[in-house]
Amino acid sequence: MSVSRPAAVIVLAAGEGTRMKSRLPKVLHEICGRSMLGHVLAAAAELDPERTVVVVGHGREQVVQHLQHVAPGVGTAVQDSQNGTGHAVRMAVESLREQGVELSGTVVLAYGDTPLLRGATLAGLVAAHEEAGNAVTVLSARVPDPAGYGRIVRDADGVFTGIVEHADADEAQLAIDEINSGMYAFDGALLSDVVKRLSTDNAKGEEYITDAVGILRGDGHRVGAALAGDWVEIQGVNDRVQLAEARRLLNDRLLTALMRDGVTIVDPATTWVDAGVRVGRDAVIEPQTQLQGRTVVGEGAHIGPATVLRDTEVGADAVVSMTVAHEALIGPEATVGPYAYLRPGAVLDRKVKIGTYVEVKNANIGEGTKVPHLTYVGDADIGRGVNIGASSVFVNYDGVTKHRTTIGDHARTGSDNMFVAPVRVGDGAYTGAGTVVREDVPPGALAVSAGQQRNIEGWVQRKRPGTPAAEAARRADENSAASD
């Protein structure tokens, strides 16, 4: 759909949200990897407006800080006291005027607590508004239960004539299922004028933006309503129950899009993805998997079950099962898990194997290398074709500073090794089981540190008499003597 570039998008985000019962401003609550406000701003950004203004109030320091992180180009206007939606819009218009901006063109009004809103729906609103040449166009929706909403009133020809609040509606109007979403497209110049004329002559003594429709119509301007295709998009989130419902709906939307694009989701009911996640075709996502943040999964990769990936990149045809990974890079055809933990800076090259109960942090692991069992790899550079023995620890911390370990190509390290960094094991070198590597190992050398084994005969019977071990040893001695 082709629409002109709006002069501005105004997003109202000043409310306290008391029903959320939270120290966090309502619009900052997360849903599918973004704040609710972040979702609305992403939808607004699809219109490519000349400017976007968020009206802040309650918890504004937190909201402004969040905006600096997620949308640094967005401006703010302050509503010190929450005196209604019309007052909030007036604060935005006055803030722009103070910056020398006189609105001309279409201005879109949205709300920061509607995370299911789509950019395409806003584009449809703008298109309908401009095609009809309206002064204001209301975004409406048909809902299963309109109780509590303002009703969209149309004449016998279906032409929009106004909005009637639920409390003021007669019996016939209460039967109307088309409701006001509270979102609008305005002629910017007319909006700048009408917000100065909003009355506080109502039960709450507040300025309501809904009154602008009647004022503009009374002035002889065209007003209209554009129907949203899916009523769930305009739902506001006011408490934790509604937040969970919105998260489920948005997750279903994201999963459906992935499946239609060639991704297999084995169990959508237990699979969660964030809005910033990308998954390639022919990938398989097993049950109880969460793909968070900006995770990218390559084509043909197999993820899960019971896997959590955050801000992690997985190469094509890799297999990652029962794993937690955060800010990691998993190469093509690598295998990870089960029960692996990849921490930030873990970089696995092609065909790397990370096995059961292995933790990797800030380490580069070369192509075809295997770290199969019970090992901690921290602050290390491991070459190609290496095998790291079970129960090894890369001892990277001296109590003050972290140090790195380097393992060369095609090295073979024994089980239960300790690599006390900084230390280097050369290409093709071996280390024996139980070795504590404190000094560099030359290429092709064998490093061992354990002393000669010494057996103390009869120690258990003398030091642990009466124990099951002593009794077992006694029987073994007797059996051995009888067989001689």
C-alpha cells in the first residue's frame, strides 16, 4: 500500500498504568523481545514519518532512557500531569511548535500500550484518511464484546457521523459492535488548532481527544472512520493478565509467519520467539525452545528441544539441543549439547562439537574440534581438529586478571587436564591424563605432570577397619589366597 509520508506520529505513553502494579512504567513491559512501546514505534517506523514524538509522564526518566537505547531518533514531549488524551496531544503539538515545527500534512495518533498494532494497519488508516480528504479519520474495529468502548455511529448510508461513549449510548447504540480504537489520522494544521479548543467540561475535568471529532465536524470538515482488519491489534494492555494474552497472540503471529516461510515448528504451544529473531528455511524448532533477542538461525539447522538462544547466531545445518546460549556464534554443521552452556564470546567454527555439560565463554574453537564432556573452556583459542579430554578446565583467572590459553591445531589433550593460563600448547602436541599444564608445550611434545603411582598395601584394613570397603578387601584377599 502506497501512502504519503506522515508529518508526524504522536505516541501517548504518559500514563501510570496502576493496574500493572509495577515499579516499571507500563509501556516498558516486555513482550516478545521488545517493550510494548518498542512494538508501537516499530509499527510507526514503517510509515517513515518525518518525526515521531512520544508523550512521556509517569516514570519519564526511565522511558526517555529506554528511547535513547531503542529509538534514539524519536523526540519526546512531557505531560507533567495526566489531564487526558487531548491534553497529551496538545503537549506534543506545543513541544513541536517550540522547536519551530508547524504541522502540515497527516499526523497519526497511537498509544504506547498497543503492542499488537501493525504498521500495515496504520498505513491503511493514513491511506483512507488522505483518499477521503478528511480532517480526522478514526481507526475503528469490530469487536466480540464492545462493552466499555465508545461506539462508532454511522448513518443509514454507512457514513461515519460520530462517537458515542458507552455511558451515553442508548439501547440501539449499545448494540453497535464497531468501536473507537482511540487512534486517529489528523490533518496536522487542523489538529494544531483543535487541541486549543478542547473542553474540560466533563466528569473528570480532562481534555479528551475524542472531542476533536465533534469539533471538526461542527466546523464543517469531513470526518471518517477506517475499519481495522483485525480487532486484536487495537487492544490496550492494562494488567499482567492482558500482557500474557498479548504475548501469546504476538508469539502465535510470529510463529505462523515463520512456518509459512518454510520453518518447521514442532509444537507452537511451547515454542517462543522474539520479534527480532530470524530463522532460515528448512530449520526445525523442537518443543520447549525459546529464541530471544536478535538470534539468527541458518537454513536447515535443528534447534531444541529445551533450548534457549539469546542474541546468538547459528549456522546452516547445525544441531543445538538442550542448550543455553547467550551472544554466541555457532558455525555451520556444528553440534552443541545436550546440557551445554555457551556464554558471550563463544565462537564455534564449522563442524565443532560441544558435548554434554560443557561450558564455553569468550573462546574461539576451530573447525572440527571436539570438546565432548564435562569441561569448562574460558578465555581460550583452540585450533582446528583438536580433541579436548573429558573433565578439563581452562584455568583463566588468577584472582585479579583473566588470562588466555592457546591450543594448537590437531592437539590431543588428556582427561582431567588443567590449563593454567597464560599457557600455550603447540600444534600436534599431546597431554597426559591428569596433567596440570603450567608451562608451554612445544609442538609435537607430550606433557605429563603426574608423579609415579604408589600403592600402599593393606591401608584400608588398617585405617578403615569394620567398613564395607575393609570387608570387601578381606574377602578378596581370602579368595586370592584360596586360588593360589
